[in-house]
Amino acid sequence: MPESPLAHLQRRGVPWRAADKTECGKRILDVAKTITLDDAKALIARHGQARAAFLLCMTCAQTASRYRDWDHSPSEVVGRESVSQFRLGRGGQPRSEHGQMDRELFAIAALIEAHRTEFDAFLAGLEDTVSLTDRRRAKGRGRA
């Protein structure tokens, strides 16, 4: 039976970009097989941790467990993407040109400036949204 290639996990990056890297840092185009984190969790549930280790890139699996996704921590995702684009130039000095993340942040700032009222209204809506977890905790304290 031919050996099946290990499945690499697609990196969960910023939502406005298509996934182009694995959690272990390889380009998706350079690996034979990629799966999502949800697919990896299902594989582990189906086969168990020990057997899944023969099917998954363990560097990807371990790295994915260290980082939260966009829905849980957008700033962590932006920080991770920013660090991964950062490379030093000659003499250990940062390069002067802007990387992809910098260009995207400039574009986001320009869009916010052009649509300030909508942006402010959206932020106000997020602040008014009640956290169900906080609500449950508060309810639990009230029963005691």
C-alpha cells in the first residue's frame, strides 16, 4: 500500500485573505494535502490522538493549538500575520518597504476614513452586544 502524505492544517489567518500557508509555515502549494482545523479535530475524534499522529503534520497540529482564530482574537491573528511577514534586511535592519499586512492596514484605514459614520455605527453595535458568557456568569452569581 503506498504511503499517504501527511495532511497539513491550513493556517487560520485574516478573513480578507485566502489561506496560502499551513500552520507549520509551508506554502499550501508546496504540500500534497491540506485540511482545516475542524477537519483535523474530526479526524482525531474518529481515530484517536495516537493514530491521527500518523495522518497529520504534528507541527501543524501543535502550532494550531497555540493560536486562537479570528472570531476569538482578531488582534492575535493580525499580530501573527504581521510577524510572519517581517524579515530583516542587510545588517539586521528592518526593510524600508511595506509588507502585505502594512498595505492591507493602510487600505483598511482609508476605507474607515471614507466611511467613518458606518464604522462608528458598527463599533457602537458591537459595544451594545451582550456577551452571553458574561450574562450566564452574572445570572449564576445572582442565584447564590
